[in-house]
Amino acid sequence: MTKKVLVICDASPFDKQIIRDSLDMALIFAAIDQEVSWLFRGPSVLALKEGQKPNQLGIKDFLKQLKTLEIYDVDSIFVCEDALNDFSISKEQLAIDADALNINQQQALLSEQDHVVKL
């Protein structure tokens, strides 16, 4: 039975590899035919900004995998509108397509889910 699963991330892009772990989790849920959505809040929106170069920090570039989420049927990607504003990022600067949600829209998204996972 398919369940709606929302993965939430609010960690900095290179903070303890939390976004990488969240990515792995989203892909695992997708692999077992769950309806996966992903919400980036707070500093995690920085991971979506075009032009990130984690290789220069000595970190494997897992961010390019974010562009393949659609292949794995993870096509509901959301970003916090306030976080985009806080970091002066426009939707056009994002490396992947994502819908910006205000706080009320985020609350509605949460209420629609069967499971919410946050690392």
C-alpha cells in the first residue's frame, strides 16, 4: 500500500552529511513505491543553489544526485519561501525545480502526509 512520505531537511548543506542521508532516505522510500515529497527549510535551501562545489571542500559531490530525483519518482520538491528570502535566493537560482511554500502551505503539506521524517 502506497503511503505519502515527506522528508524534511533543515540542516546546512555540508553539516554532518545530513542532506546526503536525507537524500538516501528519500531514494529508499521511492524504491519501495512510496509517494515521496521533500521539503527544504532553513539553511538546507543552500544545497539547492546552482553552482555548489563540495569537491573543493574535499566532500563527494552528492548534490548532483538531487538533479536525478525525478528519475526515482521524487518529483514533489518544496522549499521554504522564508528561507529563500533569508538567504537572498530566488527560485531561478535553484539547481532543480522546486515549489516555494509559505508557512501556511507547509502546514497544509504536513497535514496531508501519512509519515513525516526529519533527520
